Amino acid sequence: MHIMHGIGLERPIEARLRSWHHREMGAEHRLAFATLEEAHRMFVDNVRGLSREEMLDAAGGFRSILGLTKHTAGWAAVYHSYAFDQEPRHWDDTDWPRGLRDQVETTDEYVQEILAWFESSYERWLASVDASPDLDAERPVHWGGTAPLAEIIAMVAAHWSYHAGEINEILAIRRREAWEYTEEVEENHISTAGHGVRPEWMTDEEAARFAR
């Protein structure tokens, strides 16, 4: 099984994040950056280091992790284009990797291109928010009309988090994982014995108390 290189923040993004953490800015901009950063972190944490086989898995359904990643990156590009471009590009006209909208290539290289596309969309959002003095300004949205930029940012971040949750569930099904130790909930109708997940911070001694 080929393991893909983990994706992470590129250096220009890291520098931008360090700058906003340490410079003076209004509460609205600080919240906007934090919202995008946390949603991005959640998404990337779920796709980092996945194999090609994992990326192509749909857990018996019809939306694979690769498809969800491509969908998420595509709408991030569309929302950004409508909010900031003079001539916005909708779904059919956005910059799909290799020009493929309703098809994928099941290669490691294509998977990496889709992951990189999501990263570049994130970077564009950070740069554009940084350059926008008024987050209350009305901006176009792709379904018609306008919305305050701050609300569009919240929509985009929520979309990233929503699909990160779907990816997390596909991986849990594929790996036959239940809850992390200490975070179990009552699932009386499902036997979760032997499927608990040890968190990275837990010591061997602590984990031994939960393993069952």
C-alpha cells in the first residue's frame, strides 16, 4: 500500500498565520482568521497521510473521501470567486485540476493535486480576508444576491467542517473504530467492545484501563 505524503501548511501560509496571531487587528478580522484556520485544521487533520486506497473509499456509499475533498475545494473556489473576483466563475467554470469536474483519476498524483487545490483555496481565502478592510461589506454569492463577507466566511468554514465530519465517519467505518478512550457515549444498541481508539496523548498505563 502506497502512503501519500501528509499535507500541511505551506510556508507562506504559516508566515501569514504567525503574523495575524501577533499583530494588531480588529475583533472581526481575528475571528474570521480563527474560523478559517480551525475549519482548515479540522479538514486537514482528517486527510493527512491517507493512502490512495483510503482516499478512494466511500465506506459502501457513493461519496469517496477523494470526492468529498474535491467537492469541498471546488466550492471553496466558487465562494471565493464570487466574493472577490470581478468576473466570478461558477461550478462548471472553476479551475478543476486537469479540467476534470465530474470525473477523477485514481492515481497518487491526481490525489495530491486535489489536496493541493484545497490548500491553495485556503491560502487565497486568508490573503483576501487579510486585504479586506470591511468584513461587513456585502459581497455576491453564487445563488444570487449578496451577503456580508463575514457571513460568507462562516459559510465556507462550516462547509469545510461539515465534510471533514463525513470523512471522519468514513474512516471510522473503514477502520472499525468507535470512540476515543474517555469520550465514550452510551451505545447500548451497538457493541463497541474492542473498537475503542487510544488518543495520542495517553500513556500505556492509562490505555490499559480502557482496552477491552
